[in-house]
Amino acid sequence: MKITTNVIILQKASSVKRKSAGEILKTLRVPEATVSRLSIYSRFLERLDKNGITTVSSGEIADGVGVSPAQVRKDLAYFGDFGTRGVGYNVKDLLKYTLKILGLDQEWPLAIVGAGNLGFALCTNRGFSVRGFHIAGVFDNNSTRIGKQIGNLEVKPLAQFPEIAKKENIRIGIIAVRTSLAQEVADIMVKSGMQAILNFSPVTINVPEDIEIRNVDLSIKLELLTFNLGIKTTQSL
Amino acid sequence: MKITTNVIILQKASSVKRKSAGEILKTLRVPEATVSRLSIYSRFLERLDKNGITTVSSGEIADGVGVSPAQVRKDLAYFGDFGTRGVGYNVKDLLKYTLKILGLDQEWPLAIVGAGNLGFALCTNRGFSVRGFHIAGVFDNNSTRIGKQIGNLEVKPLAQFPEIAKKENIRIGIIAVRTSLAQEVADIMVKSGMQAILNFSPVTINVPEDIEIRNVDLSIKLELLTFNLGIKTTQSL
DNA sequence: AATATTATGTGAAAATTACAACAAATGTAA
DNA sequence: TTACATTTGTTGTAATTTTCACATAATATT
Ligand SMILES: NC(=O)c1ccc[n+]([C@@H]2O[C@H](COP(=O)([O-])OP(=O)(O)OC[C@H]3O[C@@H](n4cnc5c(N)ncnc54)[C@H](O)[C@@H]3O)[C@@H](O)[C@H]2O)c1
Ligand SMILES: NC(=O)c1ccc[n+]([C@@H]2O[C@H](COP(=O)([O-])OP(=O)(O)OC[C@H]3O[C@@H](n4cnc5c(N)ncnc54)[C@H](O)[C@@H]3O)[C@@H](O)[C@H]2O)c1
């Protein structure tokens, strides 16, 4: 009997509904935190695999990434039974499963808008390719940047975004322009058919409900740190 | 009657205990998510203030940053009564309070280790100064990078980290070296007295309990997006 | 073959976080 | 002055997430 799993992640994620006649439709609600941890587990498994380790327990994964063993098992249990009781998990297999779950069993072309310092760093970042990402287009609307070569990529004018995005089959856009222009760029991305956006600018971006958007927010993380350091030294709030 | 507030943030944060004789000691447990949102509210208030807006309601803040009005009020209520019923919040005052709470009523010197592409982008990032951060030192152990000038900063050898960190009173270190060296750099930071670490490398770093560490994790966010896009197109997991 | 050991998967309990509803306070208009 | 509209601060409630505890299964040992 085939079970089609209907995964819905909680928190900020939009709900996803799918129908599948004649099959059991199981509605799963997966915490966003679980998906994030899955990404961490997956990277840890990659390291184990590289080191020739073939089997791992939930406890070892837990130690390796700093969560509880129960959390590891619970997280994995959302997606299936991947382990063997009394033994643990096969590293290669579990790695393959986690990658599949995260959608990393395929190549993901990305588009970056903003060829400034951050955009440059992103373009040259070696980490992407390991996980199946590659930059398929970099855009800017500053004439001093357009035409510049970054690695084997040429910075294109923003006007070409829709055309190239379509040709390259890009579904994920990355915003690396200065704060005041981020919303404008997001709008263009949405119009050009991006289904997901990763935003590096420290500002709240508005997009339609069906577009996935996440922020990589340096300031929030830094200010979380100063908050914590602050209460260690401040007499009262 | 003076109330000394003992703030403890939840999740990954370490608990903080303070004593204060003769005063009411109220133990607050603040969700990390609340602190993160406070950072977002604070930035939104900065924008309002810049636009000359003097009063704002929880509903307007909520609309501006994409949360519920109740959430805004609840978050603020952890730290005090900042509003006026029937009126709302004074923008300038609330901005000042949020900055104070986040520990941003002082200058924070930062140290960056890794003068690669990301390190360079961070050094030249204009966003820091607005919130009271400034890069007080950049370090690398690659001889081709040492001595290079980034803005008005010179890249120093990593060996000088402890000395400069002490002289410049640096408490927060930023890791921007390649993944395989991140733990090593973290160890040096801890030994040099850093109390908080911001890590950009996609790997789990181990530090003593009393050191605050947070990750700015590009991969997790990207893979959250591919997870969501994946379940929209994949027939079954 | 029986027993011990190890480690998964899971249902129930506990903890945490978000949400909703409303009383209290303020300002405004009749 | 009174009634009305607005919006906070707070209490209770619902939803979500994590943790706990253990039955179950696989392997190792005696
Ligand atoms: N530099 C960092 O380390 C860092 C870290 C985190 C977040 N950020 C954020 O990332 C963003 C970019 O930072 P940066 O340091 O690269 O700034 P930058 O000034 O170096 O680069 C901005 C780039 O965007 C381009 N641009 C501006 N408007 C555009 C538009 N409408 N369309 C296309 N391109 C446009 C500019 O020409 C420039 O090349 C900022 O919002 C910043 O706050 C930067
Ligand atoms: N480039 C990006 O956009 C980006 C984004 C997110 C995360 N990251 C992560 O940030 C890290 C750095 O990325 P990058 O693109 O700047 O890489 P990079 O190769 O350009 O720079 C790495 C720098 O660290 C220096 N370094 C290496 N070992 C060191 C040590 N022991 N002490 C001091 N310095 C040392 C190197 O000399 C080099 O200058 C990586 O872990 C990467 O995964 C990069």
C-alpha cells in the first residue's frame, strides 16, 4: 500500500495541499525547526561518510550537532523509519534520505541580485556546489558593475533577470542589494516567477502568500549576542 | 519600589543569574524568538522615526514586520510598560527602549577572523555602524592576506588576536574562515576571552557553556527553501 | 537457546510559545 | 459630564514543540 505523504511545515511556511486518489493521504505537519536540524544532520552525515564511518546512532548524531538523541529520532521519524533497532543508522543511506527530503537530489540554479561585496562573496562561495546549488545568474543595475566578470559569470543588467531566469529555469532568487532597494528587487523576482527568495538585507520584505521567503539576518544574530552580553553587565533594564 | 529584572532567554541561550539584595528579584524567561523580534521592531521603529512618525500602535508595528499585534504587545511586555492605552507607543521612546534592551546603548567592537571574500564583505558592510557595531580587528593566517588594507583596517596575523582583542576590549568574535578551520579559530577566540561568537561557517562549533554562540547559516535557509519547493513538485517522499 | 545489550520508534507528559479575549486606561466627541 | 472609540497590558487558553520513558527489535554473549 502506497502512502503519499502530505508535508506541511509549520511557522512561517505556507501550507501545501496535495490530492492523490486511491492512496492513503497522510497529512504531516513538520516543524520548521525540524527541517533546519535535518539540514544540520545531513551535513554531519556528510562528514562521517567522508571519514569512512558507516554506522551512526542517534546519540552520536546528537553529540555531533548539539541536540538531544530523542530530538534526532523524532525529527527523522517525521519522514520514515531509517534506522535499525539495536544498530543505528547506515550513514550513506541516511545521508541519501536527508538529501532527498531536503530536495537536494537535484541541481538548484540560483539567481543573485546585487553584485556588491556580499554578492561577490556569494558568487565565489565554494560551499554551494557541494549541496547541489549553483549560481546561474548575477544581476546589478549599476553600470560600473554590469559586464564585470565574477569567476566564469558575467554580471548582467537587472532588466535581463526575467529572461535569464526563465531560460535557466531559476526558481530561487537571492537578494543582496542595499536595504532600501530590497523590496523593489523582491517584486521583480516575484514577477519573474521566482518561487522562493533568500533575503540578506536587514528589512522585512512583503511577498505573496505562495512565495517562500527567508532571511539570513546578520543583525538579529549579532543583537541576540549583545542582548545576552548586556544582561550580564547591566544592573537593571 | 524598584524591581530588578532577571532576564533569562530560552532555547540555546545560557541561563543568567543575578542577585540584588533588598530589591524584588523577578525572574523573567524571554523566548529567543522574542529577542529576535525585538531586533526587528527596533529597526522598523528606526525607519518610522526617520520618516518623522511620532506615534505607533502595536497593530501598525505588526503590519510593518509581519507578526500579530498581540505578539508585539506580549514581546514588549516582557520588558516593561512602554505604551499608553488608547494611544499607542511613542516612536522615539520605544526605539530608545528597544535599543537599550538589546544592549545597543553602547559601542560594540568586533573582531573578524578570516579576511576572505566573506570577511571582506563584512568589513566593508555599512550596516554595522548604524547599530553601534564597528570592526576593531581583522585577522588571517594566510601570508598573502596579512598586511592588506581593508578600508582603514589592516589585516593582522591571527597570532595577534589575543593581544589586540584585549587592547580593543573586544568581546564578540566573528568566524569567517573556511569550514575545516572554524573550530580551531573558535578555540582561539575562547582562549582570548571572547564572550560571544558569531559563526558563518556551516559547521557545528563547540564552545564552553558560558560562551554565547550563534550561527548565520546560509545553507540551512537555502535548504529550507528547497524543502518547501521540493514538496510542491515531488510525488512522494 | 537463552540472556544481555544496544538503540530505534513512539505515545504520553511536560514545557514552551503563540493566540485570543477583555478589563483598564486614555482621548474625543456629543 | 457622559458616552464612545481606541489601544494597551494581561490573563487564560490553545497550539506546538520538546522531552521522557519504554516496548520493540536486532545483535552479541554465555
Ligand atoms: N556586506 C556584508 O557582509 C553583508 C552581510 C549581511 C547583510 N548584508 C546586506 O546585504 C546587502 C548588500 O550588501 P553589500 O555589502 O554587498 O552592499 P554593496 O553596496 O557592496 O552592494 C550593493 C549592490 O547592489 C547593487 N544594486 C543596488 N540597487 C540595485 C538594484 N535595484 N538592482 C540591482 N542591483 C542593485 C549595487 O549596484 C551594488 O553592487 C545590504 O542590504 C546589506 O545590509 C551585507
Ligand atoms: N562567501 C560567502 O558568501 C559565504 C556565505 C556564507 C558562509 N560562508 C562561509 O564563510 C566561510 C568563509 O568563506 P569565504 O568565502 O570568505 O572563504 P575564503 O576562502 O574566501 O576565505 C577564507 C579566509 O580565511 C582565511 N583563513 C583560513 N584559515 C585561517 C585560520 N586558521 N586563521 C585565520 N584565517 C584563516 C583564509 O586565508 C581566507 O582568507 C566559509 O566557511 C564559508 O562556508 C561564506
